[in-house]
Amino acid sequence: MRIIFPIIILSVFFSCVKKDADDNSIVAKIGGAKLTLNEAKALQLAVSNDNYSLNDVVADWVDRELLFKAAKQGGFENDKTIKSQVTIYRKDLLGKTFRDNYVNSQTKILNRAVKSYYDKHRDSFKRNRAEAKVMHFIINSYQDALSLVQALKQPATSSNKKELLLNHGVEVSLVEKGRLIPRLDNEIFSTSRINYIIGPIRTKHGYHVIEVLNRYRAGSQIAFNEAYDEVYQRLLNQKSMLLANAYLDSLRNHYSVKLYLDNIK
């Protein structure tokens, strides 16, 4: 899905690209407006979507420029309401970006704080559903999937197995019961065996090969190392909110804010 950005975001990100346009390859041009490769990459980085390609960036830029030119020709550039909205949006964007940068620079969560929080809130780290720790591969070729199954059956100390895992770049992950397609879900949770290899199982995405490393029943305790990221994020959000509020209070004092609420009718 393509994403259309407000014009103000375009100007903000372009201002961060320091190189002159002559030093970069141009990927799109409409009249005097042009988009360079570096600018396109900057716009792509602003979107938290792995499927948002540079081609999508270029297509969105073209749509945006065409609509912007049509709006100017229609006299909307001088519309007072739009100018007011742009000013508000610009202030909001700059202010929030500055606040977030300040908070991030001041926020540090120590490991002992994470451990302390986990110990005090152990009961909140229970599994709501049965889970399995797995290595999940999706292979295009059936023969390659069969070779993978044979390699996974080798001892963990095997150099072939280590090389295989490295080449595939697979990571150990946790999956909840009921989250995968029924066929895979049933295979993973139909037995209590571990170090159990499933597949190849064919789906529209390819051939699935899964090694089940461990299983956990619903209601079991989530270990500290597994809960670490969630605890860290909780503490980070709490501290960030406190810092942001404290910083706003300091700004109110610094700039001597005065409210005339009696004038509001």
C-alpha cells in the first residue's frame, strides 16, 4: 500500500539532506521540482514499513507534486485556513521532535532496574496461552527443504548444522498456540516432544520446516531473559513520560506562561 505524506513532512526531511542535488542521481522530475536518490532514501527511512520500496517513494512523490501544483494553480496556497494549519503542524512536529530527542538523551534504564521491576511484578509475567520456542524456515524448493530436515537432525555441535543456520539467518522465536495457520499450529502443539522437527509442509508461501526447541504451558512463568525487552520498554515509557512532563513544567517557568481563562466565553 502506498503512503501519501503531508507536504510539510517533505520539506522537513529534505532539509536534512545536506548534499547538493547535482551530486546525487535524480530519480524523478516534474518541471522545476526534482527528487534525488538520497532524498528518496530519507523518505523511505521515515516509514516503518519493510514493504515500502523506493519505487513506492517515487510514486508517492510524483502524486504529491502533481496535487501540490494543482493546488497552487487553484489558489489554495494562499488560503488562510490552510496556512494556519501548516503553521500549527510545523510547530507541533518541531516541538515533538525536539522533546523526543531531549527525553531520549536523558533516559537511561539500568539492568538492575529491569531486574528489580521483574522481581516485584513476577505475577504479571505469565503466559496467557501455550507457547513454543522454535526455529522456523520457509524454503522454496522441496528438495532443499528435505536437505534442511536432514541437516537439522545432526548434533547441535555439527559444523554443517552451524553453517546451515548461519546461511539461513534464522533466529529462535516464540510462537503462541493459535497464532499460526491451523496445519502448522497443530503440528507444533500436538505433542510434548522437544527437539522435534516438523516438515516439509507445503503452503502458498513455500515449504515450512520447523524445529521445536521447547514448549511452555499456559499460565507458566515467563523467564527474566524472555521478559527483559518488555520490562525495559515499560520502564522506558514510564521514565520518558515523567521526563517529558517535567521538561514542559520547566519550560512553563522559563517562558512565564500566563493564562487568561476568564476571557474564554
